[in-house]
Amino acid sequence: MTVHTDEPRRLSIDELRTLFLFESLSDEQLQWLSNEGYVEEIQEGIVFSEGDPATCCYILLSGELRLCKLSHGEEVEINRTRQRGVYSGAFSAFFGADDKKKDYTATMRVTEPSEFFVIDAVTMATMMNTWFPMAVHLIEGFIMGARRTNETLGERERLLALGSLSAGLTHELNNPAAAAVRAAATLRQRVAGMRSKLAMLADGTLDATKLHQIVELQEAAVERLEKSKAKELSPMELSDAEDSLTDWLDDHNVQASWDVAPVLAAAGLDVPWMEEVLTAVGPTYLEGAVRWLMYTIDTESLMNEIDDSVTRISTLVGAAKQYSQIDRAPYQIVDLRELLKSTLVMMSGKLQGLEVVKDFDPDLPAIPAYAAELNQVWTNIIDNAVSAMGGSGTLTIRTKKDGAYAVVEIGDTGPGIPPEIRRRIFEPFFTTKPIGEGTGLGLDISWRIVVKKHHGDLRVESHPGDTRFKIVLPLEPDEELESDPDLLS
């Protein structure tokens, strides 16, 4: 509680000079400060709150203060001090009007009745720009230069990540596309063979009853092929089946039995089934019927392969669309599990050799968020995890609900983050990668997306063989988040 009097108490020139901020000022400057500033006594409680407009700069004269910041909905103490002369509040008020919103960056409390020398933000700005214009220009130049550097390197970081993902996606698309092309070419040959065998079977010497039986056998062979996919034979069992069929085909004078037997065996056709074929068509038309069945099975398998390939391409395109959110509103209700799945598909080229464990809570509700930017967060953290594991290990991605928050946990089995650098990993430009392999902005950008734009929290726990990044996001923000144009600047 603030104690107000009709006339605020002022500090004398000599008292002001005892504060380290003002010890080098001239008597004239100190007198101006004495007239403009005032002493305020504050009882135990909150002095100002994080996020409120910064209207005053507070300089401690006596008592004790605590500075706290919000993390995961809870206040975390970042400083507690009794040192006379420490300051907080609107100490950056001298920046130009076009700078970021000047809000209190933390919450300040006093733990006992305390006194402060208070300078209004406007007074602070006037003082700094009048007395130290060169210093103000230098500080603004430094900050703006750092921001531009951050923005430029941030763009480079995103372009490098995009190039890497594009290369991986191209590789992933090329495999099913090439498989579909090969299958289509082989299918054309098999259809031509089927036409030839059909002409041989229907040249007038094969009665309608036997032809009908061959068609029934053909349908039965297709059914067996579908069942064989559900129950795969072991390599030893498949080899034995091929040998048995080869012997049977040789005994019945079927040419190139070594080429036919593997196709029939893979479809689950065995010697007893081939005896049924022999009974249906007779020895004269056995080879033509066997070839017809082989082409039928081969054709069905090739069509399945084409279907699988095209489905894979469609899945990849869908994942790319989900990842980029190219046709979606920036702020929307999203399923975090779908975002994570699309990111894993986009990064599948980098995940070769790793075991990926997905533990997704089926009851996790959708949340309002900036989907494309959350995908960037997953990408940055997963990319670091993959690099840390060096090509082998386990990547674990877990989602769960924790009270009013959704938690995404990304873990790896790499060597861990040493304690001495753990507190620095979210700093801009900090990286442990060799020169040329990283800008040190991935985790900094991720932190700002999660904490500043989504009002969540990003934290890390690390031990050798177990590093976990936890992304905490509110399920129901109090109000719709506003886009921050300076987020990645």
C-alpha cells in the first residue's frame, strides 16, 4: 500500500549523490532530479505487475524487494535484494516512441515497508535524451543492430531448415513415385501376357465349363493373395513352399518353373491347390492356366504396389500441407498430435536409423494456437535431438494434459546438455554446433514462439542419455492471442 501525503518528500543533492546511478552527475543535474523525482514509501505488497504499462522507475532507498516473472502460470522469483540504489521499472523509457511496447517486464514486490526514489517514465526519457544523447544513440544503435542481425540470421536459419526439409521431402516423394513408375511399366507387360494367354485359352478348344473353372480359380487366387498379406510366411517357410511348387511344376512339364513358383508361393498357393488347377483344365492347358494365374497374381500385386505408392505420395503431400498451414488461418484451433505427426513425416529423412516412440494422449483436447509456428518449434527441437544422438538412439515424443495446460515432451537419448551451458541454450546466437552448422537461433526463436506468442513455457531437463524439452501451452487462453510482428526480430 502506498502512503500518500499532500507534498511528496524530495531528496537533497547530497542524498542523491549517495546512489550509484547519480554519483557522477553535476550539482545542476542533481538539483533537477531532486525537483522532478520524489520519495515514495510502500508497505508490504505489489509495487507493479508484469505486463502493466511501465510508468515509473523505482530506485531502492531502504527495505527489500523481490522481482518475479510468470512461468507456467506461476510466479518464479528471479531476484531478491536489499542493496541500496538498485533500480527497476521504466528504466528503458528513453527509447523512441516506435520501440516495442514499454510494459513492466516483471512483477516487483516489497517484503517489508520500503522507500523508493521514483522517477516518472517521461522524466526519465527527458533526462536521458537531454543529458546523454550520445549514449542514447549508441544504446539504440546497439539494440537495433542486434535486432537486425537477429532478424537476418533468423531468416537464414529458417531458410536452411526449409531447404533441409525440402530435400528430405523430395527424397521421400521420389521413392514412392519411382516405385509407381516401375510397377506401371511391369503391369503393362503382365497385361500384354494375359491377353496372349487369354487368346490361347479361348481358341475354341477349351470348353466353356473349364474356362469358367479357370475364372473361379483366378478369383480364388486373388483372395489367397489378400490373405497371404495378413499372414506372412517366414523366409524359411517361403523357401520350402517355392521348392515344393518348383518340383511339382517340373514334374508336370511347366516351363521356367523357377520363374513361376516364387509368384505362386508368395500368393499362398501350394501343391494341393495346383492339383485343383490340373483337374480343372487338364494336362494340355496346364501351362497356359498356370501362366494365366501367375499374371493375375502379379497384376494384382503390382496394382497394390501402385496403390500403396500413390497413397504414400498423397500422405506426404497432406503432411506438407499440414506442416506449412498454407491454406489455414494463422490462429486456429489445432490438434497438437496432428501437428507433431506432420512434422515427423516432413523430417522422416533425418530420422533414418533412429527409433521413434510416439506416446500421444488420445484425450488431449485441441487448443487455439499459431499452428505453423508451433511446427517450427517441433522442427527446431527435434533437429537438435537428432544431431545430439548422432544417427542412433531413441526419439520420444509425448503429449499429455496437465491441469489447464497441454504439455508436449520431446526427449532423446543423446549425451545430454552439460549443466554449465544449460542455462544459456535459449540465448540468441548460442550454439554448441561446429561453425557453419548452426546460427544458435533455433531455441531462441522457439522460446519466443512458446513463451511470448502463446503465453506458455519452454523448459529442459537433461542428464546423459535422457534429455527432455517440455513445451507447455494453455488449453484455453483468456483472450485470443494477438500477432506480434516483432516475434522473430
